[in-house]
Amino acid sequence: MLNLNGARILVSGASGPIGAALLPSLKSSGARVTRLARKGAKYAAADEQQIPWDPMEALSPEAVSGFDAVIHLAGESIVGRWTEEKKRAIRDSRVKGTVNLSRALAQAKQKPAVFISSSAIGYYGERGDEVLNEQSAPGRGFLADVCGEWEAATKPASDAGIRTVLIRTGVVLSPKGGALGKMLTPFKLGVGGRIGSGRQWMSWIDVEDMAGGIQFVLQNELVRGPVNMAAPHPATNAEFTKTLARVLSRPAIFPVPAIAVKLAFGEMGETALLGSQRVEPIRLLESGYKFRFSELEPSLRHVIER
């Protein structure tokens, strides 16, 4: 079992909403955090070190040697119209970046005990009402294909004997932005509502459970391979928007037609906003993780009112 007190942990993509919750949590457990950050970026706090890297270039094994654990969260945002250039940036930032990091870890003189690499529930593609777990088959489409390649890019690390965990992340509810941050403004103005039919499933997770789940996986030596990072009770989009409106004491009477989503956002809207993944966190639950927020309304109140 990895003792976080005094552990050296390398984190990429630490400036996002997940990193904003994870890093303080790791530090409070006594871990020493180093950021793997893009060249020229200055994110590190006074109690952190920083290693510069370009995800598109090979990374020196010496630079990543000696860490007890590596958590890889970096990747181009999927938000925005998916032009060919945007698709290439989404794919390359995930696949090439992960390959380069994974190869460096595999060749490092002192390898980490565990490598946690991001993935997403987009791996499952459009699945309607089907209940999905870590053993479910991959889906089809651009995002599902990217997730499959993203996960495969960790193979050099796992082949080198490093315990490798692939965290398939749902919609992270965070006060620091992300999907919820983009929804809040129209809902606060009273012009929010369901998207499309509202029947599509949203598999969500509170950012505190995201950070807690990652810490749990870090310390549980039996966990490897894919792990769904989603709360036990997903909600349909209609349920989600009604609950959000209730928490904000606002109406939710302005639905956004599916055709408007497709016209405004193209393939991204059809995949990310109208797509449905009903995901269960079987690996976390069976391994003994206790969710702090397993129900949607308490999580939304916690995130919005904090």
C-alpha cells in the first residue's frame, strides 16, 4: 500500500478543476507534489516543484525517475466545434502525450509504483439506456475511438510492470468550472432547461469524490485497468436540469431542441450533449470506496453553495 505521507507524486494537467481539488487533498495527506506542466507555464505553488514538458515530444526518462506515483490528467478540452484541426488537437494531446509519458516511465531507472491515466466515459459511445460497467464493450464514434487509443497509449508503462489504472471520468461537478460552470449562467438567469429529449443519461461525479477516488486508487494495490469515475446514481438530462433549477430556485422551462444543439455545436454537441452513457462505478464500489456524494442534489448544493 502506497503511503501518501512523504510520497513523491508527479501530476500532469494539474491546473484544471480536478487538479484544483486533488492537489490540496494530496498535500493534506503529506504527499510532495511535482507538476508536469507545459514549457513556459508557471503554475507551481511555493511548496511544489515543476517539470516542463511538451506533450508532443519525447520526454526524458531521467526527468520522471524517482516518483512514487504519476497521475496524468492533461488533455485538450473537447469543448468547441470539432473541426479537423480541433479533432487532431484532441487526439494528439491525449494519445501522443500519453505515449510519450508512458514510454519515459517505462524507461525510467526508478519507476513509479502506480501510473493513473485519464480516460473518459466517452469510451462507451452512445448507448441509450444500457447500463455500463468497466467490462462493457467500447462504443463507436470519434470520442470513443480517441478514448480507446488514449488507454492503449499506456501500454509501455503496464508492460514495464507499473500498475496502471485508467480512470474513465464522467461529468465532474466542480465550483472551478467545467461543464457545470457553463450551465450555471443560463439557469441563474431563469432560461435553462433540458437539452434535446432530456432522456439521455448523464453520469456525473462530485469533484471531491473525483479527488477521493484517485487517492483511493493510488493506495489500493489491487486496483488496475479501467475504473469508472462516476457516482452510483446517474441522472437523465431532464432529471439533472430539474434538480439544478431546484437548487438554484429557478425555473427550467426553456428546453434546447436537439436540432439547435446540432446546428450550434455540430458533432461535439451530438456526442457530448445529446449522447447517453449510463455508467456504474463497479470497480470502485467492489473495492470498498465510499462515495461522499452518491445522490445528485446534495452534490449540486455542495458545489454551488460552497
